[in-house]
Amino acid sequence: QVQLAESGGGLVQAGGSLRLSCLASGRTERMTVMGWFRQAPGKEREIVAARRVNGGGAFYSDAGKGRFIISRENAKKVVDLQMNSLTPEDTAVYYCSAKLLGRGDNFFGQGTQVTVSS
């Protein structure tokens, strides 16, 4: 298993930016994909962005495309999410995720709250 610890959430005004960071520990050598999900009140958890650990392009959902950038530092086992031009609709708990080799499900961290005020 892996353990994921998020940081960087908080309160920001609409139009502002936040950078989330996730540090992975445990069986990190088995990670194949790292990414970010979010869950707004009353809504299902949705993917925002993801990257393969061993290279390749990034995936962005419509929610993050054009405004969010996912980056990784493999040596430090860190994946970041730079979020720009935030709107109140981006208010949610953001979860770091990881897929492991041979498993179809995601591991998630505890989440970090992002609140965007209008």
C-alpha cells in the first residue's frame, strides 16, 4: 500500500491561485499513476488531473483543463497541482490519488479543503 499526504489547501478569492502538494510513502515503487480528485458538497468525487509516474503526458478533466497543471517530482515522490483562475465552483475537498501496479482501484489521501470565495 501507499500513504498519501496532501497539503496546500485553504481559502482564496475568485480569480486567485493555489498550489496543492502530495507526498507519497510506502510501496511507492509500485505506483503507476498519481493524480488529483475532488469532491464538492453533495456531489460525487471526480477526477481533476493525473500523470503516469514513468513519463507520458498528463490527463485533465474538463474541470481542470486550461487552468490546472499537474506536475511530479519522482525522486521526491511528490505530485503537485497548480490551480489558477479559481472560481467558487472549484470549492471542494481535493484528494491525492495513486494507482498501484496490478490494482484497478485508487488509493486516496485524507484530502485538503479548498474554498474559493466570490
